[in-house]
Amino acid sequence: MRGRLVVRRHEGAQGAFTLEVTPRSAGWERAGLRILELPSGGSQTIRTPDAEVALISLSGSATVDVDGEVQFTLHGRPGVLAGPSDVVYVPRGSTFSVISPRGGRFALCSAVCTTRLPPSYLPAADVPVELRGTSSASRQVHNFGVPGVLEADRLIACEVITPGGNWSSWPPHKHDEERDGETRLEEIYYYETEGPAYQRVYGSTDVLTEVRSGDAVLIPHGWHGPSMAAPGYDLYYLNVMAGPGPQRAWLIRDDPDHAWVRETWPSQPVDPRLPYGDRP
């Protein structure tokens, strides 16, 4: 898969994993993502020799055992539109097991790092929920893995719900340079939707692709956006980011041709279909 920007469900994945993106397969340095599907009573043991992991539920619950020393209950959720998941953080150099008595699907967001932090747990009630944008650019963001919320060395992650017919990742933006107001971050978009959706990436590359549930798009550089939800079909996506810079920060630059769109948001209402789930 080296050099490929669109990864389809089951491509390059093995066993209980339906999607597997590693730094090696992506052709970059740090960011990774695996989607784990377990049947009732299923379990999976995973080693993380050089990467930290944030584990969330896409559906279902599990017990997470880290190094045989500490256990966390991942209460999870019925599905990705039901509000945020709680989070288990697993440090680099760990061996952990995911055990799901009733089965479920879980996202393992990872970043190659050098610092070993202690394992930790973030309750769903502590995940900040943001309504970003207005009108047809309205979306809901769960900031479970951003600086100031989850303690990590390199990993940055969040998830976005875009109501059917709306655009998110809009205005288009980039984060591929270390400079004032911008950090260099590799990024993975992972999608779930019951219908078609579309992703645009442009600049040093040119991608406009239809995405379905279980697909991923890799963004090593360039402008990205919009992420388009077809009318009638809500779109969920998970963002996993990591970079080599001196600070763990998510600093972006809008495409100057479209940056003016943000200035229109205060004069328009948020999509009344939001929020999804029990809160923000």
C-alpha cells in the first residue's frame, strides 16, 4: 500500500482487523490506525513496541488489560452516532488485550513516539463535544484525543459527525509545514456511513474519491476538504494525526481562496439536526 492514499476496507488487513494502516504501509513516519472487530466472547492481544495507542469503541464494550497490571472497562456505545466513546490510552512498549463479552468494533489510533506515559482512562462525559460551522457546513466534533484533553506524546485524534447533505472539513485546510501558525501532521481519515460520501484532497496531489464504511484516506500533505455527506446519509469520520515537530499541536492553515467562508458562520444558524447523541 506504500504511496496509496485511498485504502479500502479489508485491504492489507488480517485476522480480526478490517483495516490496518501503519507508518510503513502509508510511507510516512508516525500515524497509524487499526479497526478491530470481535465476535461475542472474542479477544485480541496487541503489542505496541514503539507507538502509543488511544482505543475507542465504534460499537460495543470491552475490558482492556494493559501489561497484566491494570484493567480498564471501555463502556463504549451502541454506534458512532450515539455520542462520544470513553477512551483507553495505552503507552508505547506495552502488551494489551481487548476482551469483548458481547462483541464489538474498536478503533486503535496510534502514533510512533519516544516517551512512555502511564496508561490512562478518559470517561465519555469528559470528552468535549463541539458544534463547528453553521448552515450546510455544520458538523459535530468529539475532541477525545486532542492536547489538553488526552495526555499523549505525539497522538492527536478526534471524530466528526456530518449530517446528510452537509460538508465538513470546510473550508479546506492543510497542516504539512512547521511554521508560525501551522504544524506538520500526517493524517488518516476513517469513514462510516450507510450511503456514499466523498473526500477531496488537492495541492501536491489530486484526489476526489467516493468512500464507504470501513474505508480510509491518507493525507501526508496538501489541502483537504470538503468531506461530503450525500443527502439522506449521515457521515462519520475519525481523524488520526501525528507529526515530528517540537510541539504536540493541531495548527492549520485555511486555503486562502476559501478562508472567507468562516466569516459567514456567525450570521447563520447551526443545522437543527445537531447535536447527535445524548449531549453535548
